[in-house]
Amino acid sequence: MLAKRIIPCLDVRDGRVVKGTNFVGIKDVDSPVQLAKFYNDSGADELVFYDITASAEGRKLFDGVLREVASNVFIPLTVGGGINGVEDFDRVLKSGADKVSVNSGAVKNPKIIGQAAKKYGNQCVVLSMDVKRVDGKFQVFVNGGRVNTGIDAAEWAHFAQEEGAGELVLNSIDTDGVKNGFDIEMLNKICDRLSIPVIASGGAGNIEHFKQLFRQAPKADAGLAASIFHFKQVDIKELKRQLKADGVSVRI
């Protein structure tokens, strides 16, 4: 059995880590470099870095901050925000990322997935999806959760896998920042269509929620969270100890 991964997420705006609820009410948290160093030393399996306003503002990702973060971590680093072409993959990978996450850019130009996978390998291409229930259906949102594309989430995830995406970050807008648990229904619906690894994001509030995630959505490969790690509400090493005691395979 492959070990389940625990992944903190840095949502970066104007060079600072921020956090909100349901994608609104954004508040300042800390320096991304300081948090990255902390997570590198605290038992995190990987780290995700999102420039959360790059797509909405129509600009390139802030690669200066990224370079500093990358130089301070020795765990796999996934980076996203403002990725609209293969040249953006190249720039972000050269800035120190191990994997590149594409969201809005792939909706605008679906060919980017296959082009990047062919040039850099499937393992470098991560599809990030912000998903929300609309009239009982799971639909894909872009531009930081601001715009509903009307695209069916399960269909889009399967298409990306077939095009060459090597991993999926699946974020529930409905549960984001609410801390009432992961969106198990959404995860199972989409995981059932896929064979690539899926990272569950949105809703973690305590250690029990991670136990529920891996128990109730067993096809999820990793759990991602932000504020509960940023504000030291959950210690990653303690989380892993409890998951292991609960029968979940993790790297201690």
C-alpha cells in the first residue's frame, strides 16, 4: 500500500501567505519563506504553493518569492498560478518547482496539459480543480473560484488524465476553510473515474477529519490543508502518529 501524504498549502497574494473561507474573507497569515521552512522541518510530505490572484489579475506568477521558497525546502514542491502555456511550466520549473499545477489556464487551453506532459513528463503536470455544487452537480470554477465554467468536474478530471496529467488536486469550494471535514461525496465521485493520484483539499479542521478522509474516501492519495497547519491547530507529526495508529500507511 502506498503511503498517504500530508500536504500543507501556501496560498500567496502580494508575496504573503493568506487564508479565507469559501474563497472570501482573505486574511494575512505569514511569510511564505518562513512557513515553507517550518513545513520542511515538520514532517510534511510535500508542499503546494499557489499564487492565488495571478490568473484573475492576468499576470505571471511571482517567481521571485517562489525561488526563495524553493531554495529553503527539500520536499517536493508543487506550484500554480497564472500557468497559461508551456513556457510558464518552463519558467516555474526553472525557479525550483518539482511539479506545476494548472487550473484556469487548462480550461482556456486544454492542449496545455498534453503539451506539458510530453515535454516534461506526466509527473510534472498537476491539474488543480476548484469544484462547487451547482443545482446538485459538481462543476468546475476558475479564476480563484470566481467564475463558473459549467464544466462537469468528473468529466474534466478524466479528460485531463487522458491528456497526460499525472496528479489531481481536488479542492471543494463548498468546504474550503469551513473546517467541518473534507467533501467525501465529491472526492468519491471523481476518484472513481481516475487512476492518477488525487489530493483532497478543502475542509480539514482537525485530526479526525483526516482519519475520515482516508477511511471514507480510500482512493484519495493525500490530504491537503492550510489554516489548521498555519495556525498550529494540528501538528503534522502528531497527525501522522494518529493516522498510523488508525491503520493508515504514512511516512513517519
